Amino acid sequence: MRGLAGLILRERLADIEDLAGRLFDALADPADRPSPPEGFVLIARHVGPAELLDYRPYGVVGLVIEEASPTAHATIIARALGIPLLAGCPGVWEAAQPGEADFVDADRGRLMLRPDAELVSAFHAGRAARGGASLRAHLAAYARDRGVV
């Protein structure tokens, strides 16, 4: 079904997969699914709208999705919630490493995996200069299938 020609049909498939995932989660032992750390960047192949809302209490500060478009439901919800978002990023889920901090710069459409110390320092200095306010996210990333990324 992933090979569906139309973007709209592929996006609706993501919604159906979200519902199926929620059903499996409801049937599974809650201990089998680790909780994300408070304040994190969610990195995923795809995210359904309900699932994104489930992560909100944990303080999701950024979202990077491999399979999404500007009209996907999760994309629309992320924008409405003010969550910095990068969508349509093939290969990011495989490239991210567990336990590493990453930067999501939604203003410039960039994801920086494993930033060096100089970049981390510049990020914090820039954030402090803006009084801590930023549309950029920097915290441990979390992939729902693998825990902290």
C-alpha cells in the first residue's frame, strides 16, 4: 500500500496505520513501551495525529518525520501546537543514534545530528541572547520504535 500513487491516499494510509498502532498499544503491556524523556525531539518514519498528541504531555520540543507532507494530519497538528517540524526527511530514522542530542532548526529546515562542541556552544549562546525563546529544538531525540535516540 506504500506504493499508492496519490499523496492523499498515502496520507490516509498513515492515519490508518496510526489507528492500528494505537490498537496494538492498547493490547500490549504498558511496561513494554518506554516513556520518552521530558522535553525531546521525536524522530520517526511516520507519526499519526493521535500519536503526536499522546507525546504532548512529555514536552515534545521538535518533530522530524521521514514520511510526511505539508498536508498530513500530524504536520498540521504540529504546526498548530507550535512544535518545530521537519517533514519528508528520508533516512533520518536510520541515521539518528540512540542517546545523542540533536538540533532541529525548523526555521532553516535543518537537522544536525551529533553536533560538535562548537555548534552546541553557539546554539546555547544564541538561545540565551534571545532570552531562551527559540523555534529550534535541542534535546535528546526519541524514536518511538527504539526509545531515546
